[in-house]
Amino acid sequence: MGTLTMDFALAASLLGDSSVLLMSPWKPLILWGVFIAWAWLVATKIDKDLRYYNLGWEKWNAAFLGSGVVAIITFFTAGVFWISLPAGVVVLLIPVLIYWKVRNGSVPDGKQYHLSFSKDPAAAQQRKLEKARLSAAIQYSDVTGNDVKVPSKDDPEFQVYLRTEDIMGPALNARASRIEMLLTDAGCKIAWIIDGVRSKQEDMPVEDAAPAANFFKQIAGLSDSDARRTKSGSFSLNTGSGDTSVQMSISGSSRGPVVVFEFNRETSRLVSYDQLGLLPQQRALLDELVEAHERHGIVLVSGPAKQGVTTSIYSMLGRHDAYTCNIKTLEHEIEAFINGVDQAEWDPMNLDVDFGTNLQSILRRDPDVALVGDIRDAEAAKAAAAPGRKGPLIYVGMHADSLVACIREWVKHVGDVEEAVKPLRAVMHQRLIRRLCPNCKQQLAPEEMAAMKLPPGIGDKLCRRVGQVQIKNKIVDCPICSGTGFLGQTAIFEVLVVDDGVLKHLRNGDLKSALSAARKAKMLQLQEAAILKAGLGETSLDEIARVLSSKKKPAGKTKVEAS
């Protein structure tokens, strides 16, 4: 900036002392106007741009200073005014044009300067669309994988596009795995699911939310027909930090349409067996089922809705080599594709074939391992139980609030205690629990742990949730977990192995004695498994209380009965 001031002062001195210029009042004004315009461009726009992109502002300003000096000399030595003026202008513009070219090759795409004299309306519209695309924070791709065009800024649809960004952008920044929208006449209710916990957001006016929902329906390939039936589709988006797949579903309710978005669903469903959350002693109980001679019977995998049952049965299935054994699945909805596995999705619109009949057909093909996504009726349960302990190993997903409820529901579906319990090899029950953020969690002091009087063998890495860190003597929200204190989820399990002793009690309908026998064999209950995870520093005691205390149910019947 100082060099440009000196340049300007030199020009003023020479211009002011020129007797030739003083003879014509308008010639100095022209030179002054040209030079001031050039000096303003360099001193404000170009200098600021140089510093912003760190393009070596000292060298460039020296070049501009030199061109200014040469231009002034040209103005006063060329003799004829109409020769000296254009010659001086050329001298001033040469470094500017060179800078333009060098700058465009150095800055990110979309930040270059372009000059076009085209009068083609199509070209002008294309430039408008390109400018709008570059100004958009999110780029969408539709269900077919084609990029969705961003409307130009003067198109009313551009405001709809901005509303879609308002819905998606903040949720992604907050690490939400799911967005739920309820469109009512009074407004749109929005909630995020972050690490399994529902978080209500500010309402969006329905006049903004409804067009945005229609935009999402269009790019997800959803039709407006039969509004009562749940419809699902997919699309993807890119925020500049990578692609995100989005599974969209829309269904009706008494209050209005319910729109749900799930981010990267397939990736979240495919968790390796090692990362599932089973404790070593629980894994040891299940490992023998991988061996070919033990690969028979049924493993029930249960949990409440949205507690990771699908992820668990996919993970259990992943233990088996799909290229050396025949693996088949029957699912209500395929949520992730597994390499080498023959996956089938039941079509509820085909009234000629129910789920149970479809399952019978699959089991007749003699698979080594099978997966049944969710048992919801008696026919399907009977079809799964029929092969017994001599048939394939079948993983069965079930929604139940407890291990006891899972067994009772299974027996109820099959309709006969003996037929229901005879093929059982193991029964699993699970809950999802949040992991402590590794960046901000705080380990408890030994005296704090001693004061809690915890049972022995818990571990010495018990931690508490914090959510804040100290940066330069200032306490701020943890940048990793955004101040929640948690980062991701894991599962806690109960694993009941149905050995001869347990099976004997189950056959007699005595569930209480079956559980007692399992406890004598050191079966871990859900709360015990959770506390062991806390002792490993994976979660906190407060989080365990949150997950388990609200789930307590009356003990109910401890006798197994068929309906």
C-alpha cells in the first residue's frame, strides 16, 4: 500500500508541473482519471485479492509500482498526447492482465475471473446456472445418479433449493443419522437422531417445508399415488466433503405426512463382527457356531425397534464365508447388500405368496446359513423352526423388549413349546448405548471409583462424560463431539446359550429355571455387560442408567406357554 501511495504522489508531481498539460484543461483530467482508476483497482481490489489467496503480494505490488512509473514516464515523453495516453494505458494494463491469468491458474475452481461478450441467450443462461451451482452449499444427485440442476438465482425454485439446504446442512454438520419431519397445517415439526438420541429442532413454516419435501420426493423417485401407503426412495448429496447417500421414506399419519431421511444407511448397517460390541466372553460362546458341524439350529437376535437388530444379524452373517457356504436371506426390506449372499426381499403386494411360504421355498434349497429379517407371524416362525437342529443355521431377527419376552414371543408364534425350543442354539438381546467421546472424556480418580463400591472386575478405566475441552486457557465445546460428550454408538448384549441343561428347562416350560441354569454358567445380564463396558472406558454409568432404567418392565410370567 505504501508503494502505491508513493507512485500516486510521483504522478501528481509530474502532472502538476507539466506546462504542456496546463495549456489544455481537459488533458490533465483524462490522465488523472485513467491513473486514479488504475490505482484504485490495484490498491483495493487486487491487493486484497493477493493477500486473501497469499499469491505473493509484495512481488506483485512491486510490479504494479514499476508499471505505474513507466506509464507516467510514457505519458510525458511520448510527445503527442493521443499516442502517450494509449501507450501509458497499455503499460498499466499489462501487469493486470498477467496477474489475471496467473491468478486463475492458482485459485480453486469456481473462484476464477471470466470475461464473456457472448450474446447467446443459452450461453447466458448456462452461466447463470453455473453461478447458482457454485453458490449452492449442497449438490444433489437423483435416484438414477444424475446431478440435479441448481435453479438460477432469479428462478423461484432457487428459494426451494435453499430450503432443502436448510434441512440437510445443519443436520449433517451435527452428525445426525436421521431426520424426521411431520408436516402439519400449523407447521413442520423437525427432529434429528444423533447417536440414537432424538433432538427436536425449530419448526419450519409449512409453506417452506412442503415445497422442499416435494423436491426431495421428485429426486428420490417417489410418486404421489396412494398417499396412504409408505413409499421409499433414495438420492445422494455432496457438501464438498464427500458423498452422502440418503434413504427417504414418506408415510401418512393422522396429523399429516411423515418424511424420514436416513444418512448412509447401508454403511451403518454393515458393522464388522469385531466391532459389534460383544464382550470377549460372549463372543467365545457364539464362535463355535461358525464351524461346519455346529452350523445348525436357530439363533434368535432381539431388541426393541431401532436398537440395531438388523445390524447385528448382518454382522453375525458376516462371520460365515459366503464363498464356501451357501447363504440366503429373506427380508422385509434389504437394508444393505452383503457380498456373496443371496438376498431376497419379500413383496407384500404379492398376495399369492405370504412371508412364511416364501421362507419355506428358500429353506427347501438347502442353504448352509439363512437369515430371516423379522418374524412377525406364526407361519414364518413355524417354517423357520421346522428344520430343527439338523437343518441350516438360521439367524432370526425379532423385536422384543427383553430376552424373556423374545423367548415367549417365539414360542407363541410357533404354537408348540417343544417345536419352538428344540432348534434353539442361542438367544441374544441387545440395546444400543452411546460411546464416550475419546477427545473429551475424563477418567475417574481411584478414590471416586472406590466410593462407588462397584463389584470387582469392573476395570479401572471408568470415565465420565464432559463435552468440553480447554483451548488456550478457555473452556469450549469439544470440536469432535460438538459438546455432547458422546461419539457414535455400540451395543450391549445378553447371550443365552441353549445347552442341554437350559434346553431341558425350556422344554418343561420353566423359563425361570432355564435362566438360573444360564446364570450358573456365568451368563452376563444386560446391565452387567453394560457396566463392564463402562469399566473399559467405552461408555458412562449415567448413559447406562439412561438406556436401561426407562426400559424396566414388570417381570411377568416366567412360564413358557404356547398360545
